[in-house]
Amino acid sequence: KLLLYLIYDTDSVREACTAMALSYGKAWNILNKLEAETGFRFVERRHGGSRGGGTTLTPEGLNFLRTWLRYEDELFGFAQVRFSSLFQNCFPGRNHGSEQKEKEISSYSEE
């Protein structure tokens, strides 16, 4: 995801690699593997020349990145709700845990 996002942001595989401390060759290996496995191109390569080179995301690559970001957001939201539901009793002093402490304290003071 980060590689695609940085290519989108910089229009350059080399600059994306520099920003994330990834070797240029490794980045192209990742991109080539993604393209081979999905069956579509993620990036549009423009070789140098008078206007210089660059690499941009294809419409399909940009759609994939946007969908992945949405997937991560939804997954994170689900994980937060599920975590809260499963671990609510593990954090005394929060929500209903503080009520329980108050009951325990008041029961000790009644003795």
C-alpha cells in the first residue's frame, strides 16, 4: 500500500523508494508481481527524454489503492468494536468496571 501511495504522491518509483527506504529493484519486483497476480497494470511507466521520466498509477492502480484504504478503514473499525466487546472486563476503571469497583468498595465499608 505504501509503495502505491508514494508513487501516486511523487509520480516516481525512485522517490517512493527513497521515502520508504526500499531498494529500487525490490520495488519493481513488488510491482511486477502485483501486476502478474492481478492481471492488470498498476503503474504507467514513462521513460526519460526531454520531459523526463516518471511513473504514475493507472486508473486501475488508483482504484485498487482507494479500495484498499477503504478496506483498511472498515477493518480497523470492526477491530475496535470487537476488541472493546471482548476485552471490556479486562480494564477495570473504565465504563462498567468503575461501577464494579464502587460496589466492591461500598461492600468493604459496610463490614
